[in-house]
Amino acid sequence: MKQEFSYEIVEEIAILSENTQGWRKEFNLVSWNGRPPKFDLRDWSADHEKMGKGITLTNEEFDILSKAIKSM
């Protein structure tokens, strides 16, 4: 049985790429099911009605990842 969920893109931070069908890999701040927003990286359809699998990061996880990227 498919579970219902809700989401709200609180802030669109960056579009990393777009394919020929109009789907975009986006980095956003997203609230899932009314919870506090998390950083989110995934593919979205142009109208944000459909999404692909992705990852979400808490503020702490984003901070660690950001520091790791800067140190490369």
C-alpha cells in the first residue's frame, strides 16, 4: 500500500543540471510531511510534481559535507 506524504520546497538553492526531458537535478531546502526543512538533492520534473530518488541532509550533515568538499 502506497503511503501518502507531503512536501514543500522552502528554498530553491541550485539547479545542477537538466536533461533533455526537462528533469533537473536540484539542491533545495525541503520540508517533508510538515517537519523542519532539510537540505535535499534529487531529480525533479519541471513542475515539481514528480521526483526521483535522492538524499536529504540535516544541517549538521550538510556542515560536515561542506567542510569535506572545501578540504579537497
